[in-house]
Amino acid sequence: MREEALVKQLVDSDFYNEAVPIEFTRALLAQAKNYGADVTALLEAARFPFDPLTQHAQTAFVSREQYSRLCLQLIQVLGDESGGVMPDVRTPVGTTRLILLSMLNSSNLSAALRRGIEFNATCRIRQGAKVVNGLVVDAEGRDATLTYLCEDDPLEHQHSVLCNLAMWLRFSGWLIGQHIDIVSATCAGPEPELNAGLRHFFPCPVEFNGTANAVSFSARHLEAELIRNEADLRHFLKLAPYHIVIEPEPSEVSVTQRIRGILGDDFREEMPSFEDLTGLLNMSARTLRRRLEKEGTSYQRIKDNARRDAAISLLSRDGLTVSEVAERVGFSDPSAFHRSFKKWTGQSPGSYR
């Protein structure tokens, strides 16, 4: 009955769309077991109503608050803010908060990231290990690339390092109130046999066996001013595991997020034209273009990303053919969907599934 009540609570709740798939919770508990932690005590401390590892729970989701509490309890138990993802390197509890505090009050995101890189370097010194951590902008000033590589890290851990870079960009997006779209990524290790984690963070082409772990995004974001303060950070940290790992926090000031809300997730009907959009947002065409350029995106990219995200979600479901997925995201020609999906993700729909 407790599980049924939880299901009803989630379905009736305003947070239903922000709920966390149970697989993420089970992964946390499996990590805890690997380190010999008392899972029962962990669940009790996080005020969980059931044990996802031992019960065949009907619940497919937990709330974002439950997931975040469980993450924070695991960090406390392990004494490692990475949650034990990197077994040969521990991040003492409190390190991340201090790094984030050092980034606040920077003049813009570029300065904030460089502060974070400098602070991180002082926390990651290892005897004899060469660490490369940097931020560069290409010659045209179009794309920025954040890189990290420690030569001592085993190759099988590099995909976890790459995911950590994606998490840092999610926090960076929160700092400036903008969604930062990763346009490409490179992993210093081989492609893992199980790559669900990479797919979660990178709905874009990912290259493997590179010289460093790297994520690229629009350099225009670096110019953005920070809109958060220390009080905002205290509130954010309570749900940081959810917003950093599961779903970035949407911003009321981001035009990109407002457009994504207008587009919705049903693309069988024609999307609004740019002129329609200016009316819906009560902006002139010139102002809208300037705002989108400032956020490092365009209306076409937003539409493509909306279709891409919907296609990825639909492909993960059983019972839908690739042709049916193509139709649901607005493609009447399956071959055109194949071409677009491969451009978006670097894989064909069949391979991605």
C-alpha cells in the first residue's frame, strides 16, 4: 500500500514531470553496496519508503527530493563527493561547495569557469601525475571547449570524467540562467560496453580514444553575466544531485527554455514559424534574434534539439518502430529522419536503440 500511495503521490504531484526513473536510484544503491555501505541505514537516513533493490516496486519513479537526499547521504557515508565513481581519487565533502563559491561574483561565465579550473587544480594535485584542465575558444570565436585529463586515470574511467565535464556545464548553465547545449564531445578512453550514462549526458556525437576529455559548446555563453548569489546556491545545493545528474533546472529568464515550452513534445503538427514565435513571445524579430544569439543558439537549433530529445525518448520505449518514431517527431519521410538523427547524435536510430 505504501508503494501504491507513493505512485498516486507522484502522479498527482506537480513534480511528476520532474520525477526520477527508478534505475538511477538503483544505480546509487548498487554503488553503495560496492563500497560495503549499509544500504538499509542509507535508505532510512534518506527517508525512503521502500527498498528498490529488494522489492519489486510498482513505482517506476521517485521524487527529485528523495533522489537528492539519497545522493547526499551516499556522499556523507563514503566521504567522497564523486560518490565513489573514481575509486582511486576522493573528493572530500565540502570541496564542491567551496569551488562553486569561488565562481560566484565573477564578471562573466568565462571568468567563473577559469576560477573553477584554478581552484580544482589545487584540489587535484597528485604525486607525479600530469593534469590538463583548460578552457579554449576557437579562432573564429564560435565554439568553446572545456577539457580535462589526468594521465594517471585508467582508460576505463575516462567516460566518467567526461560525464563530470557535462555536469560542470549544467551547473554553469544554472549560473547564467541559460541552457548550454553541448555540440560535440571527445572521450580519452575507449567506448564503454554500457554507454547509457554517456547517452544521458550527450545527445550529440561523441568521439572516443581522443587525446583528452573535452566538451564543446557555443562561446557566446562565456560572455553571459552570472545571475546567482550565495543564497541561491544554498537553495540549489539541496536539489543539486537532481539538477546536475538528471535534469538541469529550467530558467525563467532563458528565451531558449520559453521556446521549448511553446514547442511542447508533440511534433506531428507544424511548428510555429519564426514570425509566429515573435508574437507568442511579444518580441520583435530583431530582439528575438539578438536574445537567441546571446544564448548561443538559434530557432532552428532549438527545433532540432526538441525533435532530437523527443526521438531519443521515444526510441527507448518498446513497441514503437523507427518509422513510427519518425512520424511522431514530424518526419513524413523515414529516410530524412535517419539522416537527421545521425547528424544529431552520430548514430542511426537503429544503432542508438
